[in-house]
Amino acid sequence: MTKDTGKLRFGILGCAAIAFRAVIPGIRESELGEVAAIASRSLDKAKEAAAKWDIPQAYGSYEELLADESIDAVYIPLPNHLHREWTIKAAQAGKHVLCEKPAALTAAETEEMVAACAEAGVVFAEAFMYRHHPRYRMVREIIASGEIGELRAIRGSFTFNSSGNAGNVRFNRDMGGGSLYDIGCYPISAARYVLGQEPEAVTVHAFFSPQHGDVDMMASGLVEFPGAVGLTFDCGMWAAGRNTLEILGTEGRIEFPSAYVGPTDAGANFFVTVKGERREVEVPHVNHYALQADSLARSVLTGEPPAFEPSDAVMNMRVLDACLESARERRRVVL
């Protein structure tokens, strides 16, 4: 933490596009975070990124950044199969961790990461930025009010078409590629958050593409929750783009036209329909990446409980484990 500003100093492990497109700008827009360093396996690449993005320090290895005592926390946007290794190494170096989703390749790996952070006394957070936007709290309040009646079903979709992007790490099965890991995790986490419950079983059908490393390029599933409420979802990296969530009750429904990568303008608004009357709910124009950074910073700097406990990351990975097992074995999996 810098003494003059009282801000959490972030180091960025790797030069992933998401870091430059969204997370670094988000940290800079936050109240309590600042970007202090970036590391790459290539010092030239790190220096180039640091110069372009005005980052004070560049390192030619992740280890060097972790050894920098002035860095308080790290953001890890590395390929999925590296999340476990570098989260544990960061924790052992005394760094708080913001790890890109999905947390790891399995729930067991995630448990190791969470345990390592707990043992080191550092904060761990999975980077589900969308959950930090106040519109999801607003939705939970509407549901609790009873306005849309008893919940009956949730439907979520997250698809895009990157099938022609040769060499994409998302097409490498050993590196944690596939649509379930990359974007299926969003509607699953959203349903868990909205319902405040954990699933009982899943059934998933997927298209594993030989052209793309045999990863799931499209998946459709049913996630069974207590009370006979189900999430039906689909996710895909070889389909037209969608990014939606619908929550259905006995008296009405809530619709998110842009549910997960919601923009900071009016496109983040959602709609409530009750007895045929549809209204648009305006939400604050905020940057959920900035809110995510501030949430971690408050936990570190003030001891405020995290917005989402590390165990939440473990639970979401348990559902993803079951989804992949169901898709590969073509059967229903009980959790």
C-alpha cells in the first residue's frame, strides 16, 4: 500500500487482453486500487506493455513481480491451467489475489488455492466482475419483495463466435479450454447468486469440436436447484452472440438483455414484467471492474468481509466439474 494514497498496489501477472481491455482501466477507475507493475515471461513484452499503459514497473518473470515487496496484490489473467500454481505462489509471497474466472480446472484445485491463501493470511477473490454491479442486488430485492411471485425457472445464455481464431488458448483442452470454463460459468454463478442456493444435479449436452482441440465449443444444460427450480443455460464459442438472463416467477419475470458483460451505460438496465406491464429499471452507470477492485481493496485495507467468500469459487467449480462430467459421459450427475 502506498503511504501517500492509501491505495492497494496491484501487480498484473501476464499480458492477457482482458487485463488491458477491462481490468487495468477498472483498477484505475477504482477508489482504492492502483496498477503498480506488470510481468511477462518476456521482459521486452512487459516493458512494451508498461510503456503503452503507463505502468511504473515491468518484470521479465512472474517470480520477480512476486518478490517486489511494494506490491500488495496480484491480478491473475493467465490461462486457466496456471491459476492454481500462481495463486499459491502469490499467497506464499504474501500477495492478495484477484484470480480470473474460472478459479481453476477443478474444485479440488480451487480448494488448494483457497487453503493456501487462508494459511498465508491473504485475501482471495475470483474475478466475477458482473456480480459487483448493484443491479444484481436490485434484482434480489425485487425477488424478495414478492413482486414476480414464487420463482419457477431461470434461463441464461452466453455465446460468441471465435471459432476462426487459430491458436486461441480456449481451444486447448489441457489448458482449460472450452465454453463451459470460459463463459458457462457465468449463468451458473448468476443462478446460484440469485437463488442463494446450491444445485442438486446437472445434465449437460455439448458439442466437442475436433477442429478446436476437442473442447466444448457449445454446451446446453439443466442445473437442478432445490424447490424444483431449474436453470436452463447454453454457452458457446461457435455461435451468434448472446449475453442474457431471464428470471421467471409465478406473477412476472425479470430480463437482462446484457447480463454478464453489461456496459456502463443504459445498456446495463434490466426489465421487469408483471401481469403484462413491462417496465425498464434504470441502474447506476458504474464500472463493475472498478467495483470489483474496490471490494478486494476494502477487504485488505479495512478488514471488510469480502463480497463473496472464497468458498463461493469452490462451489461454482463443483458445478462446473459436474457439468463437464455430464457432457463427456452423457448422463445426469448428482452433486
